[in-house]
Amino acid sequence: MDPRTRQEDFINLNPIQAGGRTSAKTRVLVNSYIDGYAVCDQCKGALSEIPKPDIVGLKMTMIDFLGVNTVRFTHGAREAKYLVMENLLESGDSVVVDENAHYSTFIGIEKVKAKKFIVSNTGYPKFKIIPEKYEQVIKKVKKETNKFPKLLVITQVDGHYGNFVNVKKINEIAKKYDIPLLVNSAYLVGRAEVKLNKLGADFIIGSGHKSFGAPGNVGILGVSNKWAEKLFQRSSDFPKKEVDSLGCTARNAAIVGLAVAMESINQRVKKWDEEIKKANWLVNKLERLGGFKLLGGKPKQHDLIYLETPVINKIAQSHRKRGYFFASALKDKGIIGIRPGLSKAFKLSTYGLTWSQVEYVYKVIKDVAKGE
Amino acid sequence: MDPRTRQEDFINLNPIQAGGRTSAKTRVLVNSYIDGYAVCDQCKGALSEIPKPDIVGLKMTMIDFLGVNTVRFTHGAREAKYLVMENLLESGDSVVVDENAHYSTFIGIEKVKAKKFIVSNTGYPKFKIIPEKYEQVIKKVKKETNKFPKLLVITQVDGHYGNFVNVKKINEIAKKYDIPLLVNSAYLVGRAEVKLNKLGADFIIGSGHKSFGAPGNVGILGVSNKWAEKLFQRSSDFPKKEVDSLGCTARNAAIVGLAVAMESINQRVKKWDEEIKKANWLVNKLERLGGFKLLGGKPKQHDLIYLETPVINKIAQSHRKRGYFFASALKDKGIIGIRPGLSKAFKLSTYGLTWSQVEYVYKVIKDVAKGE
């Protein structure tokens, strides 16, 4: 196997990789803790009580950062969502979920054999989730099944359009009907500060490798007080071990990387406004050029940008590389991360780029669009 | 956080860490793939189909190494065991399991709400699992519940005594009653070659970080042909995604580290006989000294050694550090990994040590036992 050097050799616009880039400090420390059970040197049976590396400290910092009463680290955001679902939902129960949710949210519902009722987005071109629609769908569930849904799920920022949803409004509806609300913030919290106690919801999901600059895989499940006992039941035979996590979860690179990333989380989230500015600057410049159209809400409130690009598609029609010409032309200029083959529409992210890199990305895309 | 240097600065006897030590090559390559979604550069929706890093190749190599029809990589051995259990067992079903099983095996059974029937070990001092007892327990299940058990579980080498079990004999019983047999080989396969097709059983569980010298967390689930379709059902909405794994599992350090480790797996397993010799040499030398007694089967067929140590315990009685004196005395001589506080009995492993290190370990323990 050869080492990966894409991050060093190119400007990488792949949105899924933008928030999981690690710092030099993280890489050094993770490397020292890389062996199979390296974090277990001082374990006395519970991962979250390990003093060195300081997982106790990580847990306390994360509880504070998320504004929750307790937190658990899982193998990923999907596992955190599923842990809530398998506790709250029985086969046949109804759950209300936004259309823009990540595929793993839908698979979690499928695995627990619950019935999903979807809050549709507004369709082309903004694809927005309107909080008020949650009430309509709750009423629909009641009408069709004669019962209220057992859980509401909202994707705070989705991975298709990078749309930001007003969760507070959905939580007002959740409270009105007394239905627990799960906030999937995998694409937001860690890039920005998100506090569950300010949202008022019941569960918040984060992802170390998606938004905290951590190596992962590591998911974060923050819960408000009333849920801790129901969700984290201990084994009857092994009282230090929790049943649903099978006793222990994210060790080594995953947990150490998150701990290191959290040491500078306050500096990281302070940069969020500037990140949004970069995204909007690029979108505005490209739209003014003509032949580029933002899909999703405008202005951007997140770095994930989904563009419809008739100007690129027009070139692809007569290019010998067809749709692949675009990613190929960008790669020649040192830019990667646009999915090869796509020319009608594609996703990118400006997260973590310098302003001069963003300007360079604009210039390269502009030149390609002009056939230069 | 400070870097961990225990592995460089000390001889480490901790059995849980012995088989998960990474090579320099693994650390370099893992470091290059450490970012959150680094393995996803060329992903088209299925982890096991990624060509670079060569996860396709890893999968094929592992299928061959395990003598199975198909394989899946999970977040750990416990998740692999649970994937089998949640598919084969319903609440209230019976499962037969050896008394020496890992706690996570029992928690898996608890989570799926199955009823466990235990095959007892032979007790002090050998604590052996006798294969023939599986038949007695199967009959007991039939008598008590009027049904046969739905699954048999055997821990091929356990983590308490390092006892090796003759799985073939258990499989003959499994076949006689037509009950699927799961072999938990987390402590063996990867140190040694274990082939499911030679054992004849249905499922084999491995652990990258426990026995393959991989960083982890990564579990390995190998299955014989008839089980692939039942276990790995695809999502109805996302046809590339498997439901029980929630669509994707061990990425980055976990999967890359295992792939690198597998490049030299054939050389690794060739050293197994020599590893056994080291373990037996140390046990024999200590037993001859007096005041040390091996718990578990003899001679050792595994590097995990559990010793009863009245001679150490006697010193602890009158030592100002009590039981902690022993780990402390060893640490002064550059040896760690014996659980601090234990003096009556403790576990250690000689895996991966050089012969001169094993001799040094013997000399240090001997001197401490003699009060020198």
C-alpha cells in the first residue's frame, strides 16, 4: 500500500472530508496511541472513566460543549442514532423524519422495523425543510395509525444541500405533542457550537470524523437528563458495562483523536462565521458568472455547497471525456474532490481553505467554464 | 495530552495488548489515511468495493486466510458476534455458550434477550471446556424448554486462562443436532492460522486489534456459504447498503491498518510455534522455582498465561505497598503490564518478546519472588 497524499498535494473540495481533516498534533498523538488496546493501560472496566489518556476530561468537556446532561461515544453518528432508535422504537412504531436525512437515518429506522413518515422538503431549487410541517405529519400519523409517533428526527444540516434547519421551532411542536426529538447535527456541531439545552430537544448526535477534525470513527450522543437511565442500561452480570454498546465502543485513534481535537474546539468554532463567508463568496461569484445555480437555501449557512451547473454540462456534451472532463480539468490545476463524471450538478465545500485558495478555486472553475 | 511511550520504554506483558502491537509500516500508512473519511476517496457506496486503498484486496485475502465464503469487517469482534446473534436469535431463544466466554459474548446474548445455557469449565486449576459437554447442555435445553437451542457459541481461546478448545469435536455435536456454531477466535486467529472450512463450523470471529497487529477497532466476521444471504440483507431503499451494519463500518485507521497487517500475515502466523515455546519455557521455569502455579490447561497452547502466585502474595502480606509492590518492583526493572495490586494471581503474555526479553522477565520475577 502507498501512503495517501491527496490532502498534501491538492486542494480538496470533497464536502464529506472537509470537517474531518486532522491537525498535526492530532496525528502525532494518535500515532502514539495507535496500538490495538493502547487506551486501556489504565482502564478499570469503563472507557469513560479512563484517566490517561484523559477520557474523563474529554467526556466532561463534551458535556459542557454540547449543553447536555450526559454523553456517550459510539462508533459513529449512525450508531448513536440507532442507539436512540432501538431504545425508543418497537417494531411497527411510527417515526417522523425529514426528507433530507442521511441514508443511515433511514436504515436505522428500517433496522428497528419502525414505520417512517417523511416531512418533505420544498423541492427544487431550495429543498428546504419547513419546521411547521412537522405538525402536519404528526397529525397524519395520528390519523393513519391512531397513535402519535414515538420519535421525531431532524437533520440540523443535511449532507445533500447543506441546508440549515431551525430546530427550535420543531422542538416547540415536539413539546406540544410530548414526543422526543432527536437532532442529527453530524454535519454541524464541531464546525459550530450547538447546544442541546438551548435547542430544548432530547438528543443530539455529533460525528468526530465529520465535523470535529477527528480521525474517527467516532460518534457522539448527547442526551438531556431524563433519558440517561433509559438509554444506558447496565448489564445484569457485568455492572460496569452498558448493554446497548456491548460494553465498550470507540477506542484508540477514535477516542484519542477526538480528545486532542476537543482541546482546541473553542478556537475552531470561532472561525465558523468566516467559513460561511467563504462559501457565500464563492457561490455569489459563480452565480454572477452565469451557468451556475445554487441548490438549497440561500444565503449559505453552511460550507456544503450544491451547485447546478448547466454551463459545465454543456461543455461535457461535446467533450471527448464527457462528464469526466470537469474533475479532470480541475485535477490538472491541483483541485480534487468533485465527484468524477458529474457535470450537471455537484457538491463541494470551502471549509478550511484559505481565502486565497477559495479565490484560486473560483478562478479555475471560471476558466474551465469559459473553456479556457 | 502527552504521547504514549509505554511500548517503547518498557517490556509490556499485558495480554490484551500483545497481539495488537502495530508495525512501523502500519503506523506510517495509517497516519497517511488518518483523516475522517480518507478511505472514501474512491468509494462508490460500498466500503468493501473500494479499490484504493485496496479494501477489495483485503477482503479477498481475508476470505482466503479464514477459509470462509464471505467476510465482513465490523467495529469489533463483539459487534461481529452480535450481528450473528441478532440475526439468529429472537427474544427467549436459547443459546449454548462456554463459561470461559468473553464478557461481550454474554452481553450480546443479554442484548438480544436470549436465554443462555452455560457449558461449565472443569474448575480449578485447569478450567477447561470439555467439548463433549456441549451435547449434555443441548439435551438439557431440550428438556427444560422443549426446544433445541438456536445457536452454539465456543470461545476457541479464552481471555481468562488462554485455554485452547478443540472446536472440531464441538462442531460434530453441532452437526448432529443441526445447530449453527459460532467460533469466537478473537484471541487466536491472526496470531495463528484458523480456517473455518477445516473446523466445519458456521461462523468465525476475529479481532484486528486483538490478534492481527492492527490498530482497530476492527472485527472480522467470516461465514460459511449458507449464511451470507440471511446475515447481510440490503436496505430496500439503499440497495448498496446492508441494514445490520447501518450501511458502513470500520473505516480509516481501522481498515487500513488491517489491510497493511494482512500483507505480512503469512510470516506472522509462521512464528506461532515459537511463541508457544516461549510461553511454556517461562511457565516451566517459574513453576520449578516454587510458589508459581499455572492456571488453565498445560502445556500452554497460547501465549496468555494465568499464574497463581502464593510466593508473591506472601511477600505482599507484609509489604508496605501490599499487593501493589509486585507491579511496582517490575516497573522499576522496566517491565509493565501486570495489573497493579494483584499478587495472588495475575495474567501475562510473552507474545512478541524476544527470547532474551523472556529470559529477562523470568530473571526479574525470580528475583522479586526471592525478595532480592
